[in-house]
Amino acid sequence: MSRIETTFKQLKAQGRKALIPFITSGDPEPSITVPLMHAMVASGADILELGVPFSDPMADGPTIQRSSERALKFGTGLKDVLDFVVEFRKTNMTTPVVLMGYANPIERMGQAEFAKQAALAGVDGVLTVDYPPEESAEFVTLLHQYGLDPIFLLSPTTPEARFELVAKMARGFLYYVSLKGVTGSANLDLDAVGKKIPEIQAASGLPVGVGFGIRDAATAKAIAAFADAVVIGSRIIQEIEASPKEKLLENVSTLLRDIRTAMDEK
């Protein structure tokens, strides 16, 4: 059983939902990434989503684009991200880590080499935004070979045929994009998301995490009422941007604790 599957089963037994914070690796500087990973776990995170900095992040809004730009100024690349996971695993062998990014860095390393190195580093899942499921069979096979969970995005506009394919290929959990737009967009329609998630859960048999547009504890609590996981990215990046270096860990931890508390309220 993978770390991701184990985490969701444990949370379900506790009657709780997963909190999945996203940060961009190397933002605002490489030395903060591993301490921030540990601080987020201590503040209630169940699964960590690490963004691989990329110069053309098409699914990401301005906030996460800025985080990639800051990380890239330090030359943070895929190899560095894997090194962060290796460092994290020296003291945490239980919290799942999912890498989220784009195809170019993986293609540059080579799919097989990436899968091998990610598994050796201690990565648990991989979400590659621009690997469409119709063209990902070989990559998914490699991930399975190394015990990694392939995670795919679904959205309100995903055609039925693509959903059925994704449900067959995915492991770990499915990531439902809660709105039509890029990360950090507004106008989240909770009623529409609330109707869609049970359909996906029933058809796929996998936990479903909801992300894009979740900006506060109240919204996270509302999403947690029907989803298996809440993914929060842009709001955390904004906290990182607004915080002086000496207060960054404390401020992000406070934000996550507030969200965790709201999600756990009955």
C-alpha cells in the first residue's frame, strides 16, 4: 500500500479529510523549502504537493507564476526538487510527497530516469499538467513500475471519455479543478462542485481532492464536507510573498492551522 493510500485510509477511519498544501520548490529561496515542508506537516498538512519550477506554467495564475520566477532565479530545477525530498525523508518517512509540474523537465531528464530518481528520493505521486492521459500510457507504466502514483487533473469541462480513461490510469487520488480557469482564480461555485465530487468518487473508486480557488478556512471547510482532500496553493504562495523571511514559517503555519481547524470542525 502506498503512502498516499495509507494516508487516505487513516484519515477516513478518523472521519477527517486531507489537507494538501502546495508550494513551489525553491520559493522564495531554496534554503526555505525543506524547513517549510516540515512546518506544514507540523501545522496539519497530510500530503505535500511540491511544484517543480517552470518558465511557462500554463495552468498556473500570476501568483504561482511569480513563485516559479523567484525559484528559477536561484536556478532551482528538477534535480534540486528531488534533493529537497531526499532531505525531507531523513526525518519524515510517513508524509506523502507529490510532485506537480510540466513535461519539459521530465523529458529533459528522461521519463525512465525521472521515475527511478523520484522513487529513490522518496516521492509518492506525480502530477504532470501537460501529459494528457491519451498520451501517457508509457509514462504511467513507468510510474507504476517504480511504485509511484500517477495523479491526473479533472475539471468541469472534462469529457466523459477522458474521465473514464483517467479513472482507469490514476492511482492515489484524483485532483478536481474546481473552476474554469488557472490557479488562484475566483468565482468558485460550491454547489456545482458539491454535486460533481460524489459522481467522481463513485465512478472512480479513488479519493478526490479539490483545488484551484480555495482561499480561506471557510471555503476549505465547505469543500471538506464532500471532498476527500482540500488542495491550497495560491493563498499559501501569497502568504510567502507577504512575509518577511524571519516570519515566513510562522505565518504559513498559522494559516494552515486555521484551515486545519476549520476542516476538522463538525
